[in-house]
Amino acid sequence: MNSSVIVFPGSNCDRDIAVALEKLQFKNTMVWHKDTNLPKSDLIVIPGGFSYGDYLRSGAIAAKSNILNEVIKAANGGCLVLGICNGFQILTETGLLKGVLLRNKDLKFIGKDVCVKAINTDNKFCNKYKKDEILKFNIAHNEGNYFTNPDHLKELEDKNLIPFKYCDEKGNINGENNPNGSINNIASIFNDKKNILGMMPHPERMVDKTISNNNGINLFISLLN
């Protein structure tokens, strides 16, 4: 399976995702943001980091990069696209995903491991997880507070477009275990066709028990399945 990781000035998780993909035998290519040609890709990853130093808004400048024109074309054509953390922010800035990532509820940067519950596993990204499985992922963001309008929120819930929600270790979903204030404890969303996934937690950091856990590995195995 061919993957491409888009690299921006300020990306700091591009190598992490590359290591995770190559561990699972993806044939990966690193693509610089100024490039105008996208390699033949089954999966495009927009990694975490602080593209362009998060000036203006997180992801706002990166969304105007040359290569994003090709990413948008590929995404609209059905290519699988994964945006992690800053990548999620970039996807909302391009309009490939609806909604916005606001400042965290306490107006502070958060960097820690959190629990999420697998809400929807009937898709290409999550089919190796069990429904309602509780996972531990790392988060590291200042603007992870997902917000959208009531109509879109209803659409997300009704169409099962929310694969992961923040929870506690027992799977309880409420305001007490919502790290950033995200509406309805949303940690990730799909587009209507479920070929584009944006998520604030970092699955690529959870692929090795030696340094964390391997809760993230099934996301990548799902894509290969």
C-alpha cells in the first residue's frame, strides 16, 4: 500500500508517522509542501506539528500550500486521507472536513495520554478495533476543542461519523473526561464518505510497547486490511 506524508515547515510528527507506516510495510514517500505533484497514493497523511508556527490560525497557512490542491483532488476522488492533530486542523481549514478546532477550554497547551472510546468501527480506518473498545492515545495540542454548528453535529451523530470520543478508563463519556472542551467529547470525525479522517489524538505515537503502548497500531492495520 502506497502512502504519502505531507511535510510543512513546523511539522514535528512527520517522522513519527513515517516510522509507524514503514513498520507496517507501507511504501511511504515524504512530500514537501511546495511540491505540485503527488505520488500515486492509497493513503495521504497530514501529520501533527505546528505548521508555519501556527500563525494566523492553526493550519490556516498550510491549507494554502501548493500540494494541498493535489490532496484535495485526491480526497474528492476517494483517496484515503488521515489528518492527525495539526493535520486535522488543516483539513478543516481546507473545507475537506466541516467544523473548527478552537483553543482548549482552559486556554492551555495539553500534552498527556488520554482515553478514547471506539464509537464507530465499521469503516476502513477502524475495522480492527472492537466497538466500544477503550484505548489510550497521546494528545499534544493547544487548539483541540472541536466545534461545529447544531445541524452538522446532528449529522455527525446520526450518520455515525464520529469514530472516537474522549472517555475515562471505564468508558464513561462526559464533561469530566473531556480534556479540551470538544463538543460531545468528539476526538475525531469523518467526512460523509468516510474516506477522510481527522483526529486530535496521535495513533502514530502508540505503536510500540517499549515507549508507550500499541493501541494505535490497529488503525494502520485496518487500512491494510
